[in-house]
Amino acid sequence: MSVDNETMDFASAMAAFEAKEFSRAIQLLSPYAEQGDAEAQHRLAIMYQNGLGVAQHDETAVKWMRAAAEQGHALAQHGMGFMYMEGECVEKDPAEAVKWFRLAAEQGLAGSQTTLAMMYEQGNGVEQDAEEAKKWYAKAGF
């Protein structure tokens, strides 16, 4: 039984990322990202956002994070929310942050649920709503 070369190549790309061999990871993950692989897109976004193995580049980080997020990748949706909440790589936009955090929160991502709860509690990007905040804190396990 032979192992699919593409599967092995992707595993090598992920292993390079996990081993913090970011220059190698960029080279190996880029073709998968270009083909639409959300996990590869998310990892590239992180590397461009933080200048890991490549020069830090806001537009490229946002391009890949958005591509993965729009495919329903929960961590990328959280990443988009963070970018908009903090004004990192994009213009700060709390309402846009809420949109992305909600998408990830609805997929069960506890960090997004907690952040969304805080935003409702503070009225940050949304109308202040203690009940909605309580709902999201409960979903996050608080």
C-alpha cells in the first residue's frame, strides 16, 4: 500500500510549521493555500501576520486569514475577529470583529464565545446586552 504523495507533502508542511521551521513551512504550504486549503491558508496568515519565516506583511496576512475564514475555518474566523478588534493588519472595526467572533463562536470555539461575551458586556461593536453576554459566557463554560 503506497502513501499518497500529496498527503505526505502536506504532513511535511504541517510538521515544518510545528517545528517552527517557518521558511520551509511557507514554501511547502503555499501551493496548498493557493489550491484553497483552509488550514494552509490559516497557517500562512499567521506567518505573514507575525513575520515568521517571511517579512511581516499585513495585506498578505489578511488575504490568507480571510480566505480561510470565508471557508468556515473557525480559528481563522477568530483570527479575523482579533485583527478587527485590535486593529492589527486592518483598520480597527469592533462591529466587524463581532461578526467574525460570532461565526467562530457558533462553531463552538470557546475563546470566541468568551470574547463575544465580553464585547456584549462592554457594548464594544454591539449594543451592550447583559443577557447576550451571559448566554455566550455560559456556552464557553463560565
